[in-house]
Amino acid sequence: MQSNSIDLKKATDAINDTLSDLQNKTENVDVIYRQLFEEAKEVAEQLDVEIKCPRIVSKQIHRANNQPAQSAEEYFRRAIYIPLLDSIISDLQDHLHNKVVEKFTKKKNPEDCFN
């Protein structure tokens, strides 16, 4: 999206396609993450690295969102993968919202968009 030759319509379409793909990954998180985790396990085995959950310190036991995971796969899906997807989707929606794009299409001088 940083290419000089890309136009605003193509950039908007690329953003919307990316958002759609990420939202699909969120909706099908169990299947998609299982495939991703299997690939990670293969790499970990090649490197002779054990995938395990980090230990839970006593302060974390009393947290409202602390539900012990049954496996390392479940732990990393809930603790890292899902929050990361949600954060990326939220950032894309907030920073590249259609209203921002509309401002750029209405202004002839890009600097006017910030005034």
C-alpha cells in the first residue's frame, strides 16, 4: 500500500480484503489455529524445543480471566492468537476507516485532510 502507483480504490479494496480474511480467521479460529499450531509443533520438534504452557504464578490464579488451559495449544490460542487477531482487526478498522478514505477522495490537497 506504500507504492506510488497504487490508487485509493485499490488500497481500500486491499484493506477490506485483509479485514475480511482476518475476520474469517476469527470466525474459524479452532480449525485455522489447529493447522498453524501443527506447523509450529513440527518446527519445534526439528529444533528440539518443547512447547508448554508458562507457569501460573499465585497472583494470576485470582484473576477473573484466568481459566486454566487443558493444553499448550489451547493456552496459546486464547492468550496470544485470538487477542492478536482482535487487535489487528480493531487497529485496521480504527485507523483505516472508510470515513478517513472518504476525506482523502474529497480533498485535492492531501494536507487539507488534517485540517
